[in-house]
Amino acid sequence: MIPALATLDGETANPMLPALYDLAYLIVLIIVVALIVVSLVSIARHRDGSSSWATAVWSAVVVFAPLLGLIAWFVVGRPAARAAQLTPAARGR
């Protein structure tokens, strides 16, 4: 068993708590980085006639404002592509 650490006010602290917080932060960081990579790949593969400037702006938003950029891309940016793929005119039929 790991001995408890004494704090300044005389109470004992759990030495495993900081390690668990570090693990939780690491898991969240890995998830956010994975979502950023997925969204950047999705932006790069997105073909709906948008210009390269639009691709660059979406990429910059995702990189420089990760949480807001991820939400914006998957909520605002993607539905237009899905709707365009479903219409017969967009498929050339």
C-alpha cells in the first residue's frame, strides 16, 4: 500500500489522484487530436465545388479553434455535402 502524503494543513492527500487526473487529461487530449485529424482529412476530401480558400479557412478554424472548429465543421460544413450527394442533379443523373 502506498503511504498517504501529508499536506500543509495536516490532512493527508491521495498520491494516486494526480496520476488519475494526468491520465484523464491525456485521454481527452488524444481524443481531441484524433478528432482534429479526422476533421482535417474530411475537409481535404470534401469535394462540393468549394474553392481552395474555403478549404484553407476551414482547416485554419479547426487548427486554431479546435473545439469550435470541430463542432462547426461537423454541424455546418458537412450537411451541405450530404444533401448535395443525395440530390440527383448533383450526381449527374
